[in-house]
Amino acid sequence: MCVLNIETYGQKRNLILMDNNVLASAQFERIINDICDLGFYRGAKFNGRMRIIDFNQGTDANYLTSEKMSLLAKTAIKPLRIAFDHIADKDLYISKIKLARDHGLLNLSNYVLYNYLDTPEDFYQRLRINVLLNEELGTKIYSFPMKYIPLNAKDRKHIGKNWNKKIIRGIQCILLAIRGLVTPRREFFEAAFGSTYEEFLKIVLMPERYIIYRRKHEKDGAFDWRNTYKKLSNNERTAFMSLISDNKVHKQDNLKFSSGKIKQLLNHYSVS
């Protein structure tokens, strides 16, 4: 049952619930009815402004039946958060987004876990699926990428088995530039993350300043870097990616390769 101490704190416009998995509760229907009885029903206003409720921990797509979606749609929920942590859940996830649309829930959000058991390509494709769904369904799905860190970790340095430091740092630089929020609009998404996985990989491999301040450098250093990178052979590209995978470039690295293109690319990075 929802309890609000109105006498102590007064009426509030919005309601945030920090339930780990409210959909699994045997009391879910009662919880929704309590929320509506407290004034947080769909279309409710407070001092002339729309009220909002938010299950901030997100909802589990496995429990999102049509009946439960109908109950959620009775409330002032905005956004409905649905996690999309694994590319294997693609079909399930898409079906639940369509179910939300069918119940009039168009403002959606999700947490997109990365650096876990996924690959960088899995991560990119999950973000892109949201962009394509927005175009198809008229939804507004905002994504929040979240880097996986083991619960027993003593710092934030964990690197998943399919990842490396440079790609992780490249994603962090993109998120710094877009303030952590992946927009629903395709043009902005593709400007930040690329229109293909290959473009995405090219972006995250760039020197940090070229990622964060792309407009500032688009006609000087970043242009030169992209032009050189494009000319690499497959073997050269593999060697280059391996060389910068730990997100560091050392002075002696330039001596390891006869390829002038790799040396030219390395000149763009800070050298230790």
C-alpha cells in the first residue's frame, strides 16, 4: 500500500517509487489503485500542472502483460521505464514497447547496460533499435546507458570480457557531450553514435578531445584523423585498435610499425 505523509510534508506534484520489481508483486493492482486514489491518475493536475509518477528502478519486460500495462496506463506514469540489457531480449522488448504504445503510453525510457556480457556492437544495436521504434510507432524513448560494475568491485575500473578501455572511454566521452541522455531523434543519435556500427566504432576510437568537442575539431584534427583511419587496410585497422585498446599511447609505439598511416594516427593522441 502506498503511504504519503501529507500532514508532515504537504501535497506534492510528483511521485517517485523506488521499487525493484513492482510488476512481480501479488499486490500490483492494489498498488495501482492506491496511486490513483492518492491523486496520481492519468491526466491529473496539481496547481495547474500535470502530475507525474515514475517507477524509477524500471519495469521488467517479462512481467509486462496486457492487463498490467492497462493498469499502468491508468496512472500519471511518465516515463514508463523498461530495461533493455541484452540483445537476446530484442523481440520481447519490442513487443512490450508496442504494447505500451497500444495503451497510449508514448513517453518511455530505458536503462541500457553495457560492459557486461554484451559486445560493443550489441550495445550500439540496442540504442539504434529505440531510434527506429520511435520512427515506426511515434514513441519517445530516451535511453540511459549504464556501465556495468560488479557489486563486489572496489573501484570503477572493471572491463568486460568483450570490451576494452578505449571503447569504454569513447562511450563515456560521447555521453559527456550529450549529457548522458540518448535522444529519440535519429539525426541527433547518428550525429553522436554514427549511422552504422562501423561509424560508431570509428567515433569511440578517436582521441577524446575529438569526441567531446567534435564541432570544434571537425575541420582540423578530427578531419585528418578520420581521413587517415579510412585508408587503413583491415590488418592495419586491427593492429591500430589493439595498440590503443588500453587507452594509452606510448612513445615507443610509433617505432613498432612501418605503416605511415598508423604513425600518423598515433600523432593525434596524448603520448606518455
